[in-house]
Amino acid sequence: MPLDKAQFFKSLADVLENKNKSKDVTIGITLLGSEHPAEMIAFAAKRAEKALNIKVLAIGPKDEAEKAGLSFESAKTLEEAHRIMEMLLDSGKIDAAVTMHYNFPIGVSTVGRVVTPAKGKPMLIATTTGTASANRVEAMIKNAVYGIITAKALGLENPGLGILNVEGARQVERALINLSKNGYKINFASSIRSDGGTVMRGNDLLTGSCDVMVTDSLTGNLLMKIFSAFTTGGDYEALGWGYGPGIGENYERLILILSRASGAPVVEGAIQFAAELVRGNIKKVAKEEFEKAKAAGMEEVIKEITGKTQEVGKGEAIPPKKGVTEEIAGIDVLEIENAVKALWGSGIYAESGMGCTGPVILVAEEDISKALQILREKGYITG
């Protein structure tokens, strides 16, 4: 039956306001692991659900989810919540997830989003948790691509990119200029300082001189905490959109990170960030950008700058894969891959990862004691 005029214009208005499109977005959020009450996370998630006209699925305590009026999957621990979250993502029951204290594999790092204080302009910080590579310069080169992917998924067709003036910045600049000359076009931003240039100073952080600020993930993590909590004394992050999505080549899960200090406004912002990335089809954008960067010779550019041999699949034989649930921390990021290979050589299946507090090795529960012994004997950990 045809719509009457009133129904037609209402339907048209809904489309223009993006309402119909947003109803199909489902974001999962874990309620456990915060330094703030689970109730705060749940009610912030409910406010985001209403404001964005999306569905939010809570993963955690039933009582807190029901009090907030959220759909939920019950979980008693953060580890259990992460397993459920991964299952929901892999099955397509949720489009993205927001969580904290999550260990990404090496090669995956998160792109955060902050409000710059001088002008209130949003800026992406690439990256803020995880690590794209154990080599700092290589990681920052990849971080630039990760930041561009995120910006394009947010609707910025030609984002301005700057490189924070940290160790390795000039090497990263040369690599990205070469990559751009080879066909992966990058819109380099310019510093507000009188001498300009793509390498950004602290002033540029405050003004948001670029859309994407490239840095190493540990510096990025520090910046996120300062931008998010500088008005509160530090124990409650009140500004911004959180630490952002984990990006990496062939990484399919859309998982966005919060800090355990993230307060209600940042929880809402992170859910909004997730919904925007789903609508912007970030997985498609990532596939396209990685293909363009590789076609422009990104691996060769990295090898030329870092002198690193890009060898895959060589070294110790990898033991049969098994579920890894136990974390071993305290290993330097520059030694993490060698430590994993040391365990492989002893017949223990292990994976490397990067959490909010640094690199970790993941092993099965039945292997933890032997793994610790081997790593101590080889000098990778103490105590």
C-alpha cells in the first residue's frame, strides 16, 4: 500500500537523520575490569544506545545489565567476557566490541581519538595500545597507515597526517614520503610553528594541526591518558572517544579499547566511535588501504629504512596450536619474538601479544610453569 504524504516525509526524514541505517548496528561492551563500578559502564552504555539509536549488548554481570535495561550475555570474569565477546564477533552477532585490558597480537595496534584542548578539534592518535612491530620505526610507518584507515572510515577522505617529534620521526618521515611517491598518496599536514614541516611539536598536539598524529604506541598511550583525564586529576578519564580500534593486516575483529580509568563520557564516546566505524565499513576500508600500501612497496620501504629482513615462517618449528589463556609479562618488547621462539624450541606453543601495560607471552594453562622456568633460564624474565 503506498505511503501517504505524511508517512513519506517522515520516512524521508528518518533516512536523512541516519535512523534507519543505525538500527542495524550492534555493539558489545564488557562490564568487568574497570576501576569504576560496572553499574557506571552499563548505564553509560544504555545512554549511548538511546542517543545513537543502536543496539548495545552488555557482557558481564546479569544484575548490572538488567538494571540498566540492556540486553546481555552473562559473564563472571573479564577473561570469560573476552571469550564470549570474541565468539559474538566471529559469529556476526555483534558488529564491534568495546572492552579494556585486551591483548592484541603483535602487528595489531589501536588508533585513539581525543579532543584537542586549544580548539576542541578531534584528532586521531596512531597508535595507543598494542604494537604494530617490535621495531619502533617500522611500527610507526605502519601506524600511519592504521591512522589513515581509521580516518577514512570516519568519513575523512583525505586526512592530514603529522608525525610526532619522537625518536625515529625523521626515518618515518622519509619512509612515508617514499611510500607516497610510489603511489600511496598521503596528505602531509604542516606544523603551526613558523618553520612548518610534517614533524609535529607539542604545540601541534594542543591545536590539532593534523587529523592523524603518528607516534609509537607507548607515547600514544601516555597522550591518551593526559588528554582524557587532565581536567579530573588523573583517576577518571572524562574526555574523548577512548583508545580506539585495533588495526592490523588480516585482523578481522573490530575491538575498541577503554582504559580501566575511563569514565562514563568516554564509555559513551567509545560506543559512538565503534558505531561510526561500523557504518563507515572499516573492514572494507582497511582491505583497500593495505592493498594500496603494499602495491606502493610498503614492505620494501620498511626494509630500506630499518635494514630489517622481512622473513616469514623461518626459525624454530611451531608446535601444534592450542588455546592460550595464561599471560607472562615482564619481557622487553624488543625480545618478545625471540622469547616466543625459545618456547617453541622447547616444544611449548606460545603466542606474543601486547596489553595495556606492555608485551606479554600467552601460553596454555598446563604449560605455564615450564614456560616460566625456560624463560628464566634463558634470561628473558627475572623473579
